[in-house]
Amino acid sequence: MPDTGAPPHPHHTGKHWIDDWRPEDPEFWNTTGRPIARRNLIFSIFAEHIGFSVWLLWSIVVVQMTAAADGSAAASGWALTTTQALWLVAVPSGVGAFLRIPYTFAVPVFGGRNWTVISALLLLIPCLLMAWAVGNPEFPFVGLCLIAATAGFGGGNFASSMANISFFYPEREKGWALGLNAAGGNIGVAVAQKIIPLVVVAGGGVALSRAGLFYVPLALAAAVCAFLFMNNLTEAKADVRPVFQSLRHTDTWIMSLLYIGTFGSFIGYSAAFPTLLKAVFDRGDIALMWAFLGAGIGSIARPLGGKLSDRIGGARITALSFVMLAVGAAAALWSVNAVNLPVFFIAFMFLFVATGIGNGSTYRMISKIFLIKGQDAGGAPETMVQMRRQAAGALGIISSVGAFGGFIVPLAYAWSKSQFGNIQPALQFYVGFFLLLLVVTWFFYIRKSTRMGQVGV
């Protein structure tokens, strides 16, 4: 039963701290809670949107830094190899994935409003460092990698933002609120990939430093808005026990693997797609003008995956997404062998749709799996509460592990390009990997001889 009063020892003061928060109380929620939660959600989405944009900023900047097919320097004066470019888009994804776990616990430790301010201000570091470095084509590549790593701050923002909003909303509305929060962040990738190419060439020439400078005032605006309009909840307590308890469940690790295939593919393809258009077909113009469509389509498809899962079952939709991913990777492989740019572009759009659907369906599966585990353990109220907390802990682990796919995907292309001179081996690997994940999904969650298959997870 939810706490209906203020904490016994509220120790925070100021209008931005809330000691009495009862979202499960209908009267409180309808009169007081909902407007406050909505306001916090709006500015949380804004801050997370900027975080995602900064996280994937290098994915579009490196297109203007990569050498042409004949080895000549780009208009910016840079002449990075394809392998170097893919490393620069992989490093932020890896750092962002790692930061998701500590960022999750930062909200209860510092307060949701306070940490949103801090995390938004941290985005100034990668923005200003990028603006400083990219204007000098003689800047050492190792230094570029270190600067790109700081963009991982933006990836960590997702975890803290989702954790913060989850405290504000009642259970019956968390799915909607978290879905909006996630979509608002994911779409930041597409926005950055669309706007930044226009910003860096505004007025003639190529000024890559503008890419970083463009997001400086936006990061400051996110911090100021959070400072003025968001709140901290005293009831949000840092408790690592459910996270460690969730690690004992085999399903946590299986779902982490599946999430590598869905969200990891989304963030990895979002990062690598512009560079691949430049490297494989030498069409940097298409990369700069149209690559944003992939991340946009993938973001929009995410709610569709959740809705289909509600009707058909999360495991079945996840399996369908892996079939689609395998087909899309096979089509991309064919297009590279046939040197067919239109098919390559369409194949990747199909891949992005599949990742979005899979992102929605895997998240739906996680909550259902732990619900079934609680019911099988007796279904007592305290047991169900414990399982919900473990499900939340599992989500943190799964989102972190899955995000490492954004690190693996570009590096797989980089390895393939450096070792074989083309990306076909990487695409062949992805076809096999997605088919393997299809088998894993069927074996653990669809087979009628399994508990999860019987209940239609």
C-alpha cells in the first residue's frame, strides 16, 4: 500500500523539494500530482532530447571529416579513414552505455531536478571540446577519440531521465509517460543528423566547430529550465538491492542479449549509417541530407512495437523483429555486392523500422516476465512489489548492456572494412546474429513447453 503521508524525517527545504508525493492516491493525483508530473515530464523530455543529440553528434560530423574514395581530403580539411570515422562514432556509444548504471542511481542520490541540471551542464564538455578540436585537421586522432568519449554523457542521460520520471507517475500511467520520455530522447538523434549538416555549411564553406557550439545554448537552456521548473522527490531513495537481486534471474541476461539486437542495433546503425553511405558509395551528400530518416523512423516505430505486443504478445513481436532484421541485413548485403545504392538505403530504412518495433516489444516483455515470476511465487502483495522493483532493476541492467550494441555495430563495420576492404563480412555476421536471436526468443519465450510460452509473454 502506498505511503499516504510525508516521510518521517523530511530533511530538504525549498519549493523544488516535494516531501509528500502520493501518485497512487486518486484524489492527490487528480488535484495535485498530475500537473506537477506533467511539468517535470515536459522538461525531462527536453533535457533528454538534447542529451541524445549530443550523444550521436559525432555520427554526422565525421561524414565531413572522412576522406573521399580517392583518398583526397574532405572540404573540412580532414582525411580520416573509414575505420577511424567508425571508431569516433563507436566510442561515445560505449561510454554512454557504461554510464547508464551510475546515472540511474544519480537521481535518488542528488534529486531528479538537481541531477537533470548537472547532467545538462555536463553536455557542455563534449560540445565545447568538439568545437575546439574539429577546426584543426592536424589534431591527433587519439585526442579526437578522448573528446568523442565525453559525448557519452548524453547517453547516460537516458537512464537518469527514465528513472526520474518513473518516480512521478502512478503504475497505471508509467508506460505512457516513459514511452513519451523515451521517444522524445530517441528522436534527438534524427534531429541532430538533419540540422547539423545545415548548420556547418551555413554561409558557405564548412565550419565543423559550429556543430558543437550549436548545442551549447540548448544544453544551457535545458539546465535552466530544469532548475526553474522541475522538482526533487524526497521519497526517491537509492536502493541497489533490487538491481543485484535482478541479476540472479536468467531472464535478465537473456533479455539483455535480445536488447543488444534491438536497441543496440538502433543506436549502432544510427551512428554508423551516415559513415557507411560515404564509405561504401562515396555519397556524403546523401549521408548529410537523408541519413536522419533512419533514426527518425526507428523512433516512431517504437510505440508501434509496444502496441502490437499488447495485442499479440511481446515475444512474438520480438521474434518478428528479428526476422525483419535478418531480412534487412540480407538485403543490405545484396545491395553492397550489387553496388545498388537505392536498395541499400531502403534496406537500412527497413532495418530501422525493425529495431524500433523490437525496442517496444522487448520492453513490454520485461515487465510481463517479472509479473509472471511474482504470480508463480505466490502473488502476495509484498511479493508483487518486490518483483516490480526487481523488474525496474533489470531494466537498468538491460538498457545498459543493450546500449553496448551501439559500440559493437560500428566497430564490426570498422573491422570488416580494415580486414577485408568492404563491409560484407559484417553484414553476413548480422544476418547470422539476428537469426540466432530469433532462435533464442523462440526457445525461451514462445515454446509451449516453457512457462513463459504458455502464458504468452
